[in-house]
Amino acid sequence: MLTADPTRIHDLRADLEDAGYAVDALADLLGPAAGAALHRDQLLPARRSLAGRDEPAALLVRFFVLGEALPAALLDLAVPRTGAAGLRALGLVTSGVRAPGTAPTRGGPPLTAAVDLRPYGDGRRTWWVVSDLSELLVGGPLPTSHVLGVGGASTTLASWTPRPPVDRALDLGTGCGVQALHLSGHARSVVATDVSARALQMARFTAALNDVSLELREGSMLEPLGEEAFDLVVSNPPFVITPRQEGVPRYGYRDGGLSGDRLVADMVGGIGRHLRPGGTAQLLANWELGPGEDWTDHVSGWLEGTGLDAWVVQREVQDAEGYAETWVRDGGSRPGTDGFDRLYGAWLDDFAARGVERVGFGVVTLQRPATGRGPWRDLVDVRHPVAGPMGPAVLAGLRARTWLAEHDDDALLDVAWQVADDVTEERVGRPGAPDPQVIQLRQGGGLRRTVRLTTLGAGFVGACDGDLTARQLCAGLAVLTEVATPVVVDEVLPLLRDLVKDGLLR
């Protein structure tokens, strides 16, 4: 059991800092090949790279990340203030068991890590995150109480979260506390909730180790919130669609206990009560789709009656078979075993019984309007790579879409728009042809959109340099093309709104 003793925590923080136990330092320590392999959950190259190395950072990686058993003397060297005794008192080590694939140790009885403790950063800050050991170190399927560390979903959510300064923020389903760490950098106060007492213990330790103040609450989803409202809510909820069948393990970090995608649908339907006017919620979600079902219709059904603005970006779609395989593997079961085949079959039976053909994954951004206007909706499919971090683009996109919702066409035409610095124009045509066959804009940042233009649209965008209003440009194009001004305006307005919402025009 983790014990966040303030004095020992203070000593451990100082030891980790002195050891240079940071993201960049680890990348340098491992090298690109071993670092990339570790990112793919392949430990052997990192173990070979660090074999026998006894500088403090290398010892910490060997012990807490790679699962090597080390004697107390080497741990005393790695964290001299804390020492092996202090690590044991904090609940970070155990004894007598070696991780699979590691060599015997010399210099005393072997000690092994009880948790995963590794550096994590956002490019500006470094934190240390405590979570449960992965299935690679456990040596088999994970226990259902497993507390997940930093993974692909948590880094995706962190990247997509807008980060304006706010008064109150909420991390809903905090797990080991990754999103709460990010929120602490731009929120005056942070509440973090989880249904798992074990997860909250990890989050409490992580917060203490990083000298971050959190208000932690135990409870399922929205239950611990009462009538409270927040400026920003983030959630990596347990969105995985798991069969509700006997014998199928239900992992707390990924399975919310409801059938299908009901958990996320309920969250979307209820989160508006906990947003202040102008407040936003950022979350990840899965949605299940039947044969021929349009994902936008499915997700739009969640939004009915909420009164919330919604910007939903679908990032991936898997067929039912691929989805089932992904999440059976995630729990530590491996193909070719009876356990894998049994669970795989249970997933496929569940999907077949409910007519599920595909499962979508995406990022959901919600906003409570600050005024009495009706909500805006934007549901888009973006499978290609986007800029990282996406948070600044999400914040700018929220503001742009809100401005568009609150201003009519006349107001839009009265602005002198300018092409954003990251936008380029591409023209494609036959060699020697007088005119291009294709004219399109490419966005370097944000969603990295490609927008195809008509000749008239290209002329309009090409003239957007911030000097003349859109109305003046339309009038000028009407003269040049000998097309009536209202016709030009009718063609330009949809393009203008589309380019403004994602920041190609500003």
C-alpha cells in the first residue's frame, strides 16, 4: 500500500531531480532504438542498453520501468536521501520476486518495484507518475483492479485539451492522475474523481510527489459532483465496449459497467449540468455502429436536448473483429490460448447480438453557451495525422465557432479576414495547360485540413490580406468575373465560414 509520508516524499522528489530522472534524460540514456522499442512495449533492447549501468537515472529505469530486481545497495545509490528503506516505507518496493526475463542480482537480497514510477512531461514541465506494473512485468493477464499509467489514450486527451486559465477544473475518472497534473498548470483549483479507491491512492501519491494540490473524491462518474459546476472538465472515461457476460473480466480503468456505448452517451447527456456558462468539456469516446449507420447520426443522438455546443472529431473506425482483438490483448491475453479465444468469442457474440458492425473512436468537445443562443454542432471525420499538441487549435476553434454562431452573414462580410501563416496554396494541372485542374489550400497546423477551391474561391482567399473586408472583396470579384455580386456572395459565404471555423482565415 502506498503511503504518502510528506518527509519521505520530499526526499524522493529531491532524489529524482538530482538523478535527472526526466523524459529528455531518459531518451538520451536509452538511445533512439531502445527508446522506440520501449514505446512499443518491447523491454529487451532497453534492458540490453542499460545492462550493468549504475548511474542513478539508469538504476531507476532498470528498477521501476524495466522491472529488474536490484539489491538495496544499488537503490541506496540511486536515491540516497530516500534509500531502499524509504522506498519500502512508501510502499514502492517489495522483495523476493524478480520480473520475468531479468538476471539475478548481487550485493544482497533482491528487491523489486511494487509500482511503475516514471517521468512524464508536456514539453514544458516534467512530472513523475505512479501506476500499476504492466502485464509485461506482471507476467500474465492483469488484475481487474489495475491502475493504468500513461498510455495512448491519456496522451491523446492531454494533447487535445484546451488550456486557458480557469478557476475550477475537473478530471473525471482520474486514474493515476495524469490529466489532473496537466490541469494543475492552468486551473486555480482541481477536483479529481474516480470510482476506484486504488486509483485515487495512486493519484494522491502522484500529486504529492509532484507537489500538486488536488481535491480527490471517490464515486462513479458524475455522482460525486452534486450540483457543482466547473469551467473545464476533462475525462478519459472507461469507454471500452465490453460484453456483459459471465466470465468476461471488467477492468476498472476501461470498462464502465454499462452495455455498449451507454456510459459515454450518459456522460454527454449529463455533463452540461456541471459546466458553468462558457465552460467546456473534453473527453474521449467510442461509439458502436450498425450496418450502414452514419456515425454522425449516432453521436448526434447523444446531443439531443443537452443544449450544448458540440465539436466531435472521429479519429478511427475499427470493424467489430479488430476492436475485440485489441481489447482482449489489452488485458494481457495472447492469441493461441484458450483464454484469448474464449474472450474473443464473447466479444463477437455480444456485437452480433446487438447488430454492431463497427466501432468509432474520437474526441468530443462540448461547451455550454454563455448566452441564450441555440447550440452549434460540428461533427467531422479526420483520420490523418494532426498537429500536436492540438489544444491551442481546439481553443481557437471553439472561439471561432462560437463567434460564427453569434454573428450573422452581414457581420461575417464586414470583417477584413487574413490568411493564416500556416496556410499554403497548391495548384495542380497538366503541363502547358493555361489553367490548373485543382486548386486547394493546405493547413500546416491544427487539423491540417486540405480544402479544395473553385476559381472564384481561390480568387477570394488569395485577396484576404487583412486590408479589405469580405464584402469589399466580393464586390471586386463581381467586377472582375462579370458575375452579379449576390451570386459571388452566395458562393463565398459557405467557404468563408468553413475556413474561419478552423483558423485558415483569421
